[in-house]
Amino acid sequence: MHTIYLGLGTNLGDRAANLQAAVVGLAENLCVTAASPIYETAPWGITDQPDFLNMCLTAETELPPHELLTLLKKLEKEIGRVPGERWGPRLIDIDLLFYAHQIIETEKLNIPHPELPERAFVLRPLADIAPNFVHPVLGETIAVLAAKVDGEGVRPFAPAPTLELKQ
Ligand code: X6L
Ligand code: MG
Ligand code: MG
């Protein structure tokens, strides 16, 4: 089994319901072991779009990285994501942040994400569930990386969704 970390984001429609649908869909396919609280976050990249809800999950899986990526894209599509503007509004975004301590650089997959250390909207929820995970490239813990970013624009929104434990 491999421990993986996921980042979830949504800024269209019923954002809380979109996150819930993603957590349920993921729990049906992976062994989800931890869910972070939900944060409301100011948009990055394209700033003229609605605020996001962001959260992170820890899971265990036997799926290899590219099969996992295919599953995440399938779930995004099932929740209603349509291909659109690259950094624009979306119903759901499910990003693979870490796959164990592996470093993967292919056309489709870039793990760890090169911009993760700058993104408070990922680091803040990730620090809640994986503070001691050591970034495989930077050699620093998530807690240390989270303490270095400006947390402005990242506000607690709701407690962690309850995990439907399925086997
Ligand atoms: C210059 C150019 C500076 C581009 C930053 C940053 C682009 C982040 C894309 C950037 C730049 C992104 C989310 C988001 C997006 C999210 C919040 C992205 C991809 N996804 N903002 N913006 N939460 N708060 O999940 O992360 S688009
Ligand atoms: Mg993303
Ligand atoms: Mg994505």
C-alpha cells in the first residue's frame, strides 16, 4: 500500500456538496484515512473568480500513480467538471499532491507539484492532517512549509467531512 495526499478545490455551485461528493467517490475507490477541515480561500492565479473551498485528504492505495490520476479525472468528470479555462472556476478539482515519497516527472504527472510550497490554500489544510510529512524534494515538513506562507485569504469554513468508512 502507498500513502497518498490529495488536494480538493471547488468554486462553483454548491461547493460543500461538491466536496462531499468527491470525498464519497474517493472513499469508494481508495482507503481514505484522514480528512482536513474545509477552508474558504481567496482565488489564486485568476483572482477575478468566486472564492474556493479547499481541503485535503490522506488515503492508502495499491493503484500506481498514473492509474490513480485516471481515477481522479474520472471522479472529477462524474461530479460535473467540464474542461474549460485552465485556471478558471470549477465544480471540483482533485489534485494528487504526494504519492508516498516518490518524485514523478512525466508529461501528465508532476509530483510533488512545483508550486505547492507557495500555495497556502493547500498547505494550511494539509498541515492539519499531515504536519510531519517530509516533502521529498525540499526535505522540510508540511508544518514548516505552511508556517512560511502568508495565510491571509485562507479562512476556516467548516469541520472535516465525516468519512464513510467502506471496505
Ligand atoms: C501568477 C500566475 C501567479 C499564476 C499565480 C496560481 C495559477 C495558482 C494557478 C498563478 C497561479 C494556480 C485554486 C485557486 C486555482 C484553488 C484557490 C492554481 C490553479 N485553483 N485558488 N486557483 N484554490 N484559492 O484550489 O492553483 S487555479
Ligand atoms: Mg488545483
Ligand atoms: Mg487539478
